[in-house]
Amino acid sequence: MELNDDIRNIKGIGEKTSVNYRRIGINTVGDLVMHIPRGYEEYKEIISVKNAPLDCNVIVEGVLSKRPSVKSIRNRKIVSAQLNDGSGTINLVWFNMPFLANSLRVGAYYILRGKITVKNDGKRMVHPKVLTKEEYYNRLHKLIPIYSLTEGLTNNSLMKSMAYAIENLKPVKDYVPAHIIKECNVMPFMQAVKKIHFPNSREEAAEARKRFVFDEFFTFLLMLRYYKKGSVRIKTKRVYTHSEECNRLINSLPYKLTGAQKKVWSEVMSDIKSGYIMNRLIQGDVGSGKTIIAALALLLNAKNGYQGALMVPTEVLAKQHYENFVKLFEGFDVNVTLLTGSMSALAKRNEYENIRSHKTDIIIGTHALIQEKVIYDDLGLVIIDEQHRFGVNQRKNISDKGNDCHTIVMSATPIPRTLAIILYGDMDISIINERPEARLPILNCVVGQSYRNTAYSFILKEINKGNRAYIICPMIEESESSELENVNSYYIKLSEIMPDNINIDILHGKMKPSEKNEVMERFKNGLTDILISTTVIEVGIDVPEATVMMVENAERFGLAQLHQLRGRVGRSDRQSYCIFMTADERKEVMQRLEVLNKSNDGFYIADQDLKLRGPGDMFGVRQSGEAYFEIADIYNDADMLKLADSAVKSLSDEDVQRIIEICPKKNRYTETVPFFAL
Ligand code: ADP
Ligand code: MG
């Protein structure tokens, strides 16, 4: 079997099943073996309830000693039951799985995998996985890969296909030259493919992962170099003159621009009027005020008679920007419209017509903006907000639409200079490194578990003042459904602690965009007091009344990401607070987190993050959300990025050309290389 063979060549994948694979981009055997696990589950010996350690995954066995029952807590169906193994009992709780009440039988034997916690009413396991004897003994002492799945595809079936593919795959020649493999000390390709899916140990998995991280950076940088060959500044035929309207907008603001904003605006303005095509990255911490720069640039563009587009990664953010711009441009005689995927077909068609006929000057939207049906009328400026969030597939070439238009990309990811130079090549970079004065600095604290109750009382006090709170749970990339489990079991726990009149809601990455919108909308409008969320809230959301953020298991996050997260509070003149709750109180962990307490400067924090990172953190939580890389993380894998950079630099132009021709299709970033870098 070869990498380019269709997946239907794999035993067990027929016409029907193949559709499920294709839905997640797996069309060939090569695509399949490059579908890297999100993590691994370890199946250890069965342990008695009495001796089982708390708060970590364990396997217990026993008989169901109580008839399963279903009850509703705040609109959610909870199934409870009880397991007894002779040494003790555990109360079992499942969330939103009412069918379990019928399928579980009293007196029957079960093997369960989950975490035990202790509550007032004894030991408890929330959302345990129910295993058959056969399943358990097949997995015992193995590292089971956990994959991203889609409807109709189970982890088990994917694992089987994977084993078959790897067993029958003809060895392929490594596309990375042997001397580079040696110099960079990475695994050969075929070995890495085997070990990443079926490792004998976590160390082996980490080594294999290193090779895939290397490949992502290596091919990315290869493509950058390939496309940049002989790049020169390109002249634009569009003429821009100064527009007094921009000064009028600045003077109409309820605040004064910061020095940094003024500097960046003048850089952008002179770019736009320079006669050459602008290609600029604006980096600025969350809350540093990038949006107004975008608004000014779009106004200047519109007043010179050209269309402009602002593309953002989520519908929530698009709507927020749209409402904001409509207000901002009142009395400026520019038409702003919104275009998102969830709009009705009729509404979309209407907008397409408005865009084509230039009835609208500024279009704000999600990647709906780059659909084929959208035909712009003289698009002069494109701005991409939160560029790091644009997925590999969404990154079609929007500037194609504009025929040599100006481009600004805005990012809230503070990247240390050394890395920015590698990743952004010849792009011009503007930095907003100053915060609006009016803001009170966020008050931070790093605390251990003993402060939990105090923290909850504090949150209650803030809510009673009319404020709102975020609680962030980490996405533990460990088990199939743990992201859900985590926020869901936290919800149950918190519901029991908080008074009944406090409204709690949850938000996580597995929700549909429309569901996420609804949840955010309720929180924004004050119908929800506490929002329990995974890191999906990270992107640009603005809820001024949110004054507290509590981050659970802060030790699992990177500093750069924690800093991004806390940017969600402190967005008004109210005093805001951030509580970093850690489950690991060792000195070095506390010291690392204390950096957040000492500084509010994203660039400084990102630098410290690189310095203080402990080794062996290979499957840690991804920090940057940089969508160009699926496995690699620019912070966690910064060393690898530098290695790949010098490897690519050492190649001749002929080498570059040759390697691009033979590298796996998936890694050929022809369509996915960020267009701004071309
Ligand atoms: P980000 O850089 O994260 O995109 P925003 O542009 O959303 O930040 O700005 C955050 C908030 O700060 C907005 O409510 C905006 O109106 C406000 N803001 C922007 N610039 C200033 C300023 N110079 N002084 C006071 N408030 C400002
Ligand atoms: Mg923003």
C-alpha cells in the first residue's frame, strides 16, 4: 500500500465509511497515517475502590449496587448509580446521557475508567467510561491513541484502520535529506509514523511527535522561502489622498489615542498612500486598541472610493465589530454590512448584490467573505483580525479577490522578536505596546486549593455588585470526551456550591457555532452570571461587565496563553480580577505563574514563557492557537522552529525545489501558506 492510495484500499473502509473519513480531510492512506493522535490513554491494573488514588484516572470493577436513576438539575439530565467492589462504594454520575439509565443493570458486573473525587456523600466518579471485559484486557498496559473524530467514526474503528495501514504501508524514502535528519536529531519518517500511533512509552511518543513538529515547521518555512524568491515591493494603481474624515473620527472618539496607536496609525496611513502595496502585521496585546486602527484605515480607504473588508475568525466577533462600526461611523456617510455563514440564503444574496454594486463600502464578516459568490467592486484594503486563528482550510487567498489590495493582519499573540522574524519574514511589523490609560490594571493572584472557597465567595460578591465571571477549565487532551467532561462535571460541582439564583452556563469547543453564539449572547446580556468555559472564549470577546476570571489548573497553561485569557476581563473602567488557581504548588510552578502577577506586558511574558518552560512538556496544552500548524506550537516548540529555520537556510535553491516536489501532499502548503507572506 502506498501513501497516495485511496483510503478505500484499507480493509474495513468501504464506500459508506469512507465518507466519514473524507469529512475530516482523510482521503488517502497518507492522510490517514498523518492523522496524529491528540493524546494517549493509559490503561493500568484494576484497583480496589478503597485503595484507588483520588483525582487521577483509575480503573475499578464491581457490581451496580443501586438502580440507576435520572434527575434534572437546572435543565440538565443527570444519571446516577452506585458501584460496589467489596472494598467500598462509589457514586456514579453521568451528564446528558439519560439512555444509560436503561442500559445499566443492577447487580451486573462493570469495569469503569474515571477519576474519583470525595464529596460529602462519599466517593464519586463523574462521567466514567464503561468498558467490557474484552475492551479492557485488550488495552491493558498499552498507550491507546486518542484521535479527533467525526460523526460515524469511533476511536476504535479509526485505530483498527490505522493499524492495518501501517502494517501494509510500503516503506517510503524520507523527503527530508539525511544530513538534516542527523543534524536536527529527529526520527526518520517511517519510524515516526509507526511510533506516533502505537508507541511503547510516552518518551517514544514524544520523540515521534518531535519529528512531526519539525516537518510542519520545515515545510512551512520551505514554502515561505520558495514563494518569496525575488519578492519586490509592488506598485499599486489605486490613488489615495489624505482624508480629513479620519481626523474627524479621531476627534469624535470619547478617548484620546495612545502614543502607540498614533504611531501605528501614521505608519499605516503612510503605507496606504505610498503608492506601493501595503503588507503589514499589527501586533498588540489584547485590549491595546487595534480595532480603532482598523476602523481608521477602512474609513480612509472608503473615502478614497474603494471597498474594504474586515475578516474575523468567529461569528460572535464579526457581529461585535459590526455593531461597533455602525455606531462609530454614524454621521460619516459610509455603509457597513455584515456577512457571515449563518445568515439566511436570502440575506446573503442581498449582501452579495450590495457588495457587487458597491452599495456597501465596508464589509465585516467571517470567512464567508472569501466565498466564490462574493464579488467585490474595487477592493482596496483587506484587514484580517486575530489572524492566527484562521484555519488551514479557511485561508484561501483573499487578496486574490482584491487584485493587489493593501493588507493588514492584526494579531494579539505577542511573539518574541526572534520568532516573529522567522515566521513573518519580510512583512512590515507595527507594535502597539501601550495600553489605554483609563484602564485600571487587572489585579492578579496565584493561589492553591486552600483558597477555593474564598475565591467562590469573592466571585459571588462581584456578581452581587452586578458583575459577571468567567471560570476557565483546561482542555485536557487526554481522553476522547474529556473537554466535555471537564466543563460538565465542573458545572455540576459549581451548581451545588452556588446559590440557586446564580445563573451558570457552559461553553466549549465541541458546540456548534450557533450554540456558542447563543451562550455568548446570554452572557453578554447578563442572563448568565458565571460562564464556565474552555479556552474557546479566548478570541476577542468584549463583555465589559465581566470583572473576574478564575483559571482552574493554571499550571497546565503556558504563560502566554494565560495572559491572552485574562485579556477578556479588565475591558472597562471597573476594577477587574484574575485568580490563577493551581493544583500544583511546587516552588518552580508558583514562580512561573508569579510572572503574570508581576507584569502585564505580553511581549515580556512571552519571553519569560520561553525561558521558564520545563522540558518534558511535550503533550502540554497548545498555547498559541496558531492555525498554520496542527501539532506544532510556536511557543512550546520554539527550539524546533529555530532548528527548522537553520535547516531551510542551509539548503540550495535546487534542494528547496526538489524537496517540495517530493514532500507529503499534506505538508505542501501551496494553498495554505499565509497569503500575506507571499
Ligand atoms: P484589541 O487590541 O484587543 O482588539 P480593542 O480594539 O477591542 O482591543 O479595544 C478594547 C477597548 O478599548 C475598546 O472598548 C475600545 O473602545 C477601547 N479603547 C481603544 N483605544 C482606547 C484609548 N486610546 N483609550 C481608551 N480606550 C480605548
Ligand atoms: Mg481585537
